[in-house]
Amino acid sequence: MPPEPHHPAPAPAPAPVPVPDPALRRAAAVFLPAAVPREGRFAFWSPAGEPLPEGSAAAGHLTVVRPHGTAGGVRSREVPAVVLSVTDALPLLARAAPDPAAHPATRCWGVAARQALGLVARGRLLPGLTPEGYDAWRAGPLDAEDIAQLRALAAALPHEGYATPLAGRRPLHLPEPEALVRAFLDAVADTLPRTPAAPVAAGRPFAAAEPQRVPGMQDWAAQVAAGSDAGVGLSLRLDLSSYRLFDQAEPEDLRRAGAAVVQVHSLADPTLVTDAAQLWAGTAAAGFGPRARVDAVLALRRAARVWPPLLRLLEQPVPDALALSDPELEDLLGRAATRLAAAGVLVHWPRELARSLSATAVVRSTAPGSATDGTAFFDAAGLFSFSWELALGEDRLTPGEMDALAEAHRPVVRLRDQWVRVDPELVRKARKRELGLLDPVDALAVVLGGTAEVDGEAVPAVPVGALAALRDRLTGDLEALPAPAGLKATLREYQARGLAWLDRMTSLGLGGCLADDMGLGKTVTLIALHLHRARPEPTLVVCPASLLGNWQREIERFAPGVPVRRYHGSTRTLEGLTGGFVLTTYGTMRAGAARLAEQSWGMVVADEAQHVKNPHSATAKALRTIPAPARVALTGTPVENNLSELWALLDWTTPGLLGPLTAFRSRHARAVEQQQQEDGGNEEAVARLAALVRPFLLRRRKSDPGIAPELPPKTETDHPVSLTREQVSLYQAAVDEAMAVIEASEGIERRGMIMKLLASLKQICNHPAQYLKEEHPRIAHRSGKLALLDELLDTILAEGASVLVFTQYVTMARILEKHLAGRGIAAQLLHGGTPVPRREDLVDRFQSGEVPVFLLSLKAAGTGLNLTRASHVVHYDRWWNPAVEEQATDRAYRIGQTQPVQVHRIIAEGTVEDRIAELLEMKRALADAVLGSGETSLTELTDRELADLVSLRRPA
């Protein structure tokens, strides 16, 4: 029979409180402990003297200690308070913890409430007795983290949270915050397990809400109290001293793979650790309570639920060490250790197991004595072996060691006089080391990217031998080259680095693409390279017709005495050629490729190489037929529309570098272009392609630090203009008519109709006369763009400045020329049909200041020309690629420009030109990421997307 319970006379429980808990959260909370923990109370009071909510049945008074006077004195006084039981206070405190409006003391007790609830949820409860012999639960055992949190709470508790003086103490004494927080944890632990609603609980110790006297259990309670804050946890230490070699024929369940030694450590003091054998022998260090063995067995039972082999320890008189089989050791090396760690049981491995095996994919040439230059690197017959290589730390294993490892069937092996953990996956790699053969392009991609994909997994990859030497030369630091003899120029620092890079690539037998911004001096750098190489064979330069004169003048200026010959026009010839430079146009090269291929060249240069960005064009195919030991592409825009253009350039400079175009599109381009469209997709694809092309493409921008500090500032402004009433009518009619046809068509017919619609809308935005193809048009007052251009020109010319006006349409340029002539403004026009001598004359007239307005066709004059007289650039209509517009702007914003440059882009407001701006930004980001697509991509839009793109939107 249980002892008769005795009920003391506790304070009456407060009635429910109809007080909004936000009002109480703003008051200070203080815990009032009781002899029976669950009878503790929380009082809420206002240190600022503000009135507490009225009408509360729990309202009362509280004696608190408050500062008094200016000399640091204190005085006790009664203040109004709301007193709640622990049960009623817990929800309020838990909500106060994260509430910034709550009083700091109440927030602190809220954090303590959450810790108390967490302890109860984890089952950290110990039964015991109060000093008067009443049943009481306590919070425990507390581990080191619990105790640290308790102490941190006590240290952070404001004085308002423990301002109630201790009874009967003079002078006034306040409770210790740590003891008060500990008492609160016990109060929560003593409150929550009670089940007063259950009839069987009435009068039962540790279940009933009313205190129960149990005087016969004092000794037992003292034992529990002694160990309540000294609970123990377990860990396992792997001991391999009993690990023995075995015959393969030995049954697996009889093999012994060592032992797991049980360690016992104090939860309150993590530094207190002992082996279970010492604890049972009574030789453990002081600090373990009398319940340590019992707690250790209980902890062992809990751990066995996670990993059943531990149950064998409970069958031993002393649960000190568990003999392990190979499967058990392998399980501990993997998932079992993770599960045990989650249950609080750590597995400690010997130090000699710290160095583990690793696998690296190795690439080496199959040809003996491979050269370290790139002359024949991309020969299709040259293959590279691809295999796994294992290492112990930094030391690679020999083939014999890998063979021995491949035959191992145990989770731990003896290797180089130490025990080594063996991942079964590594054993598989040791058994099947050969991964096959790589063609040169794949080998180079692996080497430059540093990783390879094997069975869908990215693994580290390294080159060895001649391939490693080639990689080092490609990616190593550049040493400055002295200016070559005969160069009459002082190279800027970045130009000298460009020369060193070009020399490295051409001396390796590999080509390169110099992709500096326009105006940074690619021409003088290439002239310096020709002089540095000092080859007897001539250098062939292929460029647009508009640049022939510029190349000749630059060579004569910077390399006087070096022969220069133009291979252009009806009188062109290569007879008597003895070195120097030969200049030709892309059109002449295409027509005379067979004759040019017969000549021995020391180097072939493609200037403005974006002209051969289409690898299937006749021009690109003709250029590939001209052999040379070194090929250099010069361009400011290696990527205009899509990455296939980058492939075309690099596949010409270094044939085979990026593999076949179809493979390049599937392996690299699609993932990278999709990443740009989705704003953060496959960033690994971008990094992989960038690593592959970076050694073969040198790109510098004017905005890069230290590149062109002498350049003046550049300001870019978008000028939205409204359409005239005539333009609005034409625009809407064109959209309505075309969409009706497009929605009813498909395939190539639909794509053609979309292209025609886009062109029509751009022409309407420019000027109705252009769209209507009027022979003798009335020009003034019909175009919003033209009205703005007139305003801009009036301001520019009044300042005495010069301006370039670009349009993609020659017909629009002629309309502008006629309009300006009618206004008496001196202007001149350059387009694709302008003869070469006439082009040079137009440039000279503008540079001399004779003509202030230069009208230019974007395709004919967007590259190569040096027009630094201009301080303003106007883009009358928008090209579909920002790179082309930037190249056109660079006719003025280049080395030699001394004036600030203002760029004006005129955009028809509410039209297709407005919405196309977002696409332009996306394409600019694509080029930046690797070092998009143009109008054709718009033909793939759905009917709804197309309608949204072209619909006319009236400005608000």
C-alpha cells in the first residue's frame, strides 16, 4: 500500500485571467518559486509604474526591490501585479520570447520556458522528493549544452526578472538568477507530467496534481538527486589491435575486424571520459555519480535501438568492448555511424585511419614522347588514355598496390604500414581502372576544366606527362616581351601582355582570338607580333574593305620599311612577294581562295572576324582552305548572337578545339544559353565552357581597371519618343494584318511572315516614308524620331561638336541626308556601296572637321573606322544585338578620343523597340558570362507571345 498522502496548505490557485497576453508581455515577469516546484507562480509587474490591465481576477500585489536615491541605494516596496500559475504562464512566456515589444525580463523568461519545454519533450525528467517529503519531478539529467544555456540565461536576466527579495533576510537579498532559472525548469518538469483528468491518478505520487507525501523514499530520492545532473552518455572507440589477417576461405561471420570499445562520459562535464571497463572496475576518475553504471546501461539500451549489434554488450558481465565482424565494421564506416551520432553516440576512429584513399581521373597521352607544343595536339589520330589513379594522402599508389587493393574484400586494409579505411566504391575503381580513351578535344576540356564526368558524377581530373606540360604553358603567367626591333610605337602595358599571349599561342602551334574592345589597339599589337616572329613568309590580313586603308596607314606608321601590298581590285597580284604584309578583303579572299592557298604564309589574320561567324558561309569555308602555321582572329565581339559564333572563330584559329559543332551545341552551348535565359540555371556549364575557351581567347574591356585610364567618360541615354498619328495608324494596321496571317500559317512560312512584320514595324517607327517606299516623300512632321533628331542636332551643332548618326537602313540614311540638306546642315553618308577610296576620303573630311554630321550604315561602318572627331553618337534605330551597337559607338569611343562621348539611343515608345531592350540585355550577359540569339529567335515565339511583343501600348 502506498503511504497516506498529506496535503499542506498551499496558496489558492489563481483564477483564469481575462487579460490580453500582449498587455502582460509588456510587463516585467518574475518567477516566485515554492516548496513544491509545481506550485511556483509567475508575477507580472510594471517597473515604470504604468497601470496593469484592470478587471483581472489574478490581480494582487508584489514586493520588489527597486533603486532608491542617487547614491546607489535600494528599497523594497509593494507594486501591483498579476500572478499566474506555471500552467497559465507558459503559453504567454513562450510567445514573449521572440516578441521585440515584450519586456526584456519577460523575453528572457520566455526563452527559459522554451528550454524547459524542450527538456520535457526530450524526456529529461527525474523523479524525486522535496525536503518535506513530497513527490516532485525535476528537470534532468542536464548535459553540458543544457547547463551552458541555463547559465547564459541567468547571466542575461535583467534585475526586474529576479527583483523579489528573499524572505526573512536582512539586509535585503535577492535570489541568485541561476538558482531561480533552475527552480523554474524544475517547476515546468513537475507540472507537465501530471494527469489530474485521469481517475487513476488521484492520490498517486508523481501523477496527481495535489502534492503527495511519500516519507519512505528519502534514501532512494537522495540517490536520484546525486546523479540528476551527472547523467552519462556513450561513445565507441574503434580498436584495430585485434584485427587479423585471414584466409579467404574463412567464414565471414568468424572473421574479426577489431572491436568497438565502449566509453562513458559525463553529460555535465564533457571532459570527464572513461572506458566502461574502468567504470565497472571502480577505477574511473572521480566525478561519476553512483548511478553512472545504471545510466550507462540505459544509454546502451537506447543506442541498441539504433544499431542492434550493441545488444550483445548487454549479455556481457561488463559491457566494455564489442567484437566486430567485417560487415559490422563496414556498417560503422557508413550509415550506422550517422544513425548513432544522431542518437548522441559518436564513433571515434584511430588516428592512423585519418588519412584516407582518394581517387582522381588521370589523363595522359598514349603516344610515347609526346611534344609539349600544340602543333599536332588536335590530330584526330592522337588519343589520350583516361583512367582512375588512387592516392593515400598526397602519395599515389603504385599499380601493384592498386592491384592488391582491387583484391581486398575488407572495409579496412593494411597499406604502407598503416590501417586505411576502404570505400567499396574505391575498390571498384581499383578493379576497373581504365575509363577508356579520350579524343583531343575531350582531353583538353577535362584538363582545362579540372573535372571530368564519370558515370554521371563530377570527379577531379589531372593531366600527366606532356599533356600536363602543355596545360602549364597554356595557363601559366605571361612574361613581358621587349618591344620588337622595328616597331615605332610604345606599347601600353596591356598591349605588351597581349603581344606575349599571342606569341605564346602561335609558338605553340595553336591559334588565338584577341577579343579586346574596339579602339584598344589590336592592330598595333598584331603588327608587333609580326615583327617579333620575324618569319620570312608574309602575313596575310583579311579584313572588311573599309579597313584596307586603315591597315596600310597603321603598318606604314608603326613598322616603316615593312612591305605592304593590297591584294584587292582588278590588278591584284602575288607575284614577287617577299614578305611583309598582304591585305585583302573578305570578298576578294572568297573569290581568290585557291590562289591564296597556293602561297606560303607565316600567319593569317582575320580582322573583324565576326564576318566569318557563320561556319557554313562561303566566306568562312574559303578562309579555312588557306593553310598557315599560325592563325589569329581579331574581333571586339566574339559572341554577337549565340555561342555557335564563338565555336566558328575558335575552330578556325585552333581547328578541333571545341569538337564538332553539333557536339559543342549539345555539350556546352545549350546549357549556357539556357542559364542566361533562366537567370541562374546551370552555372557549372558556364564555368566549364569559360575554363575551356579562356586560354584561347584574350578579352579586355575599356572599363577594366588599368586598361585605358586616359579614356574620357562615356554617357549613354535612351530617348523615348512618341509616334505621330500617322505612325500609330500604320503600326496598328500592320500588326492586325500580319497577325491574322501568322496565326493561320506554320513552319517556314510563319517564320518568314514574322521577320517581315518585325522589319515593317521598325521602318514605321523610323519614318512612314521608309515603310511606304515613297520616291519623293514629304519628310518633316511625320516621325517622332526625326523630330527628336532635329532637336539633338540643333544642340550638338550649336556647341560646335561633331556627331555620328547610325541607322541599319540605307534608305533611311538617304531620307536623313535629304532632310538635313533641306535644313542647310552639312552632312555626308557612308554605306556598303561606297567605294574604298571614297570611304577613306569621307573619313578624312570628317576627322578634319570639314563635315560635322556623319550618316553611317550600321553594317558598313560599324567596325574598323577611327572617327574620334565625334563627341556624340546617335543610334537612330535599334539593332537586334547590343554588341553591334557597341562596336558602332566605338568608332568614336576609342584610344585617341579626348572628349567625353555621349551616346543617344532613340526608341519609339510603347512599340516593339521598347520590349526588345530586355532581350538585348540578356544577350549582353551571355557574352560576358563565357568570355542569345538574334531576330531569328523571335520567329519561334507563340502567337500570344508575339502579339504581346508587337502590340502598341499607349503611354499613360
